[in-house]
Amino acid sequence: MNDPSDQLLTAARVLDGVEGCSVLGEWAWHHEAGVFILPLRLTLSGDGSADVPRTTEWYVHAEERYPWGKLEIYPAVENGITVTFPHQDYNGWHDSIFRWREGDLCLRTPAKVFGRVGYDREPYTPDARLRWHVRRALLWLEAAARNELMLPGEPFELPKFITNTKGEIVAFQASPGDSKWIDLVKKPFGFMDIGALPGNERVHLLGSFRNSGGAVVSPSSWPQDRFYDLKSQGLWVVADGVPVLPPWQAPLTWGELRRVLGTRGFRLDEVLSALLNRMRDGQRHLFALGFRIPKLFGDATSQLHWQVAALPPLSRDGVPRGFRPNRLGFWVRDRRHSFRDDAVIEWLPTQNWHFEEISTRGKLGQHMRQAHVLLIGAGALGSAVAELLVRAGVRCVTILDDELLAVGNLVRHTLTLADVGQSKAKAVATRLNSLLTDVRVEAFEERFPPRDQTACEKVLACDVVLDCTGEDTVLDSLARFPWPGNRTFISLSIGLGTRRLYSFSAHARSFPHARFQELVSPWLRRDIADGAGDTQPWEGTGCWNPVFPARADDVWQLAAASIRHVERTVTEKPAEPVLAVVERLETAEEASHRAAGGTRRGA
């Protein structure tokens, strides 16, 4: 039997001093839930409301390791709140072994997601943490009673749809102010194409949207050649407003969805009976519910959001007595069974994959994101730099490299064994195109300057030229190439021993090779002096074939350090050529070897 710890006993004891809180029992271990539970009664300082009585009962859930671990507060089945509010999980009750409902209150601070106590205002001492949660629960209840859980200017919060846990994801792309959705709202139902993400059958992509006659009213936003394989058809409807049962519960059953849409004048059954006949093929089909949302509470709606469900199995034979096996007969049977009022909707996890939505964790500035980058050299440095740029928002890249990937390259390259023997440029392009949906990377198995006419046209279309070879012959070609106008030129190279990264930049009509040599030559002589006594490794058996020594962690560290210089150069366009040098800190091992006159790391 699990006994509560001294920390849990302390937490319960200090609640006696919290105004509005009464402890109704002692900590008890609940085996099925795997937590300790503590019953509470919370009383508001003022009047309650129809949905929030002045006095309600609750259950605290705490892990054995309190004050660490999860700490949650749930409404009691008896004398608890019964509806779902904003900032609360769906407040249902499905299992009689539990004395609480499922509507855990959201009491956490935004910094909680970082997982670091030092960033969080929530206290983590035994006497303070539970007390802090209970006080916040009382404030939550006061706001709920006043209908003030959603205040103007706060980030908009979607209602909590209960989705399946089979690993499926449905993705769409929508951005604020996107006008292509306007026609969908005007006539709010029809058919849609469902695509599959190549190589990942768990992801479904919402493609073209069509009206009930089959005409496209909103074309697919996915790159058709890389990210979209037509899989099936589905149905879509657009609701007038966010589909919730007051205060903020997403529909759980088809009956609840009928009721929500019916209050806005939308007759769901009429639409389903008219459109479902195309879906009676024994295959699985999807149903998309669209609704407009704002960025902030109180603001005007600015974009269309989709929540997708799997349609239940549809009739293909057999109809109720007195009905013919036609559209009406099949619908009557489906309405009585698959779409009956208490039939639970199989909502699927649905996500907006527009870049502006998924890049909020970190992205480059607008000038860099909009640049068309020519990458010369897809080796270890070039592949790492390209991946960092694309992941941070660069959408358009052209790659030139005439080498094939060797197995020895893999110790510091972004490619894999599956790419050995292939063109570095084309394999890197394939990898970059697979990272995000709206990336467009093209590759040519050529050195600079290219001889292929298409490659030349792509080169001339680039406004940022990023050399990652550091080869004088390539830089000389850059200087001689007939550029039609000013370009932003950047040359990145790693010095001997990966001690330094050289980042040369200029905004000019041609690459200033002479100025580059003038600025970098003193540093190259210093590289040679610093590396005196180093031996060069070689690869393979036979004739001595030295290779450039560099570890992956050093290359990738220097590649990462170059990104801000690249971004600053593209944004500011320097009036004069600039050489920036990044030096790697010397390790203790390297310092010891240097003092002893021995070989450095990497040699």
C-alpha cells in the first residue's frame, strides 16, 4: 500500500490557510490512475453563475515524487462543474471507477513548457506548490463565473477536440488574410481531394476543395510533384463561427454537431444526404469542418481553420423496410446507425502546416527568407549551411556540385549511406526538399560556371551567391562570370585544423576576388604557422591521397556560426567587402599537444 510522503502531507496541511479552500479528506493512492488524490471544496468569494456554482468540489492529482511531477485539479463527479470552459480539457466522464471528470484546469504559466524551474513562476517547494495551484484554481473559477476566461487581446484558443490516438495527422495550409478561402465560405460545402505524404502514410493532406458540382473553388496548396499523391475524396463544410457547445466544448457526437450547426442555420443532414453517395465505395473517407478564427480574442476573424474527422462506414447495400436501395434509402439507414445522435465522431489530429504557423519556434528575417540562394559546393560545410538556411525559412535554393558522395564523406556530411555514389548536389537537394512543404531546391551536377543552359538560367535568377568551396579557381570564375547586375556574394571556408571559419561578403556586380585574397591571405599564413608539425591523414590504400581533416561537430559548429553573418550580409548589403573570422576555442587536449609540439586534433 502506498502511503503519502511527508511532502504531500505538508502540502495538504498548508491548505488550511487558503481562503475559499476546504480539505475534505486525506491523501489516498488511486491504483488505476497511478496518483495520490485529495478531495477539496472550493468556494467563491462572490456569487457564482449558472455553470459555476458558488461552491464546487474537486480532486487534486499528485505524483508520488511531489513536489515534482504532474499536479492537476479535476472537477468532482458529484458537486463539480459539468460543462467545458476555455483553458480546460474536455470535461466529460466516461468511467465509473473515477470520482472525477476529465476537465483538468489549465493553471500552468507559459514558461512551463520549457521544463526549467528557473524560467517558471510556479513554486516547487512542498509547502508552496499545491497552495499556488489551488489559489490559481480559485481565480480561474472567479473568471469563469464572470465569463472572463477569454479576454480581448489574448491569443485565441481552439476548443479541445477529442481525437483518436492512432498516430494519424491531417495537415492543411492556411494563413491570415488568405483570400483563396473566400469562395468556400460563400457556398459552404462540397468535396475535397485527400493526398498522402510520400513516405509517410499516417499523414493526410487536404488538397483541392470543390463545390458540390465538382468544380475547384480552392486549388491545392501543396507542391504536386513532391508532396502530394491523390489518395481519396472527402466532404467539407464551413460553419458560421467556432463550433462549440457553450461555454467552449467541441462537439463529441454527430448529434452535438447537428445542434451546434443548426443554431447557425446550417442543416448538416441535408448536406450529408446529398453528398455521401460519392463516398459509398467501401473506402475510408474524411470529413472536414472549417470555421474562421481570429489571431487574438476580440479581433476580427482572419483565417480559416479546419478540424477533420473520419466518416463512419457508409451503407452500400441493405435499406430500411419501405425504402428503395437509392440515395434516400441508404441515407435513412446511415442516419439511424452511423450518424445517429449519440454516435461519437472520430476526430483526427489536424494541424496547420503553413510555414508562418510552424516557424514560430525560430526563423530567419524576411529578406533572407525571400532570397533565391545559389549554393556552390554541397560538401560537408555546404550541406550543413544549406540545411540550416532551409530549416530557418529560405525557400528557394539552386545547388551546383559535380562530385559524387563517397563513404568517407559521411563522417561530417548531412547525407547517409543510402546516398553514397550519388551526386552530392542532387542528394542534398532531395534531402532539403523533404524537410518542409514549400521548399523548392534544384540541383545540377556541375562545377561553376555551369555549361547547361537551364543551370545557367537558374544561376542568373539567383540574388545571393553562396560559395562553400573556398577554392580559388571557383572564386576566380565567380569574378569573371557576366552577372547582369549586383549580387550579394558570400564565400564560406574553413581553415586548417578547423580552427577558423572565414566568411567573406560583398554586394557588387562581380565577385571581388583580388580583395578576397588580400584580406584572407594573412589568415591563411597564420593557419599554416599554427599547424606546423601537423600531419595530414590520407584515405585508402596506395598512392598518398591526403584529405582535409575536420570533425563533424567542428564543421557543424562553424556552419551554425556562419548563418547570422550570412543573414546580416543579405539584409544590410555591405558597401565594401568584409571578411569576418570565427575562431573555435582550443580544447585542453589541443593546448597540451601544442605545448608538447605534437600533432593537433584532426591530424
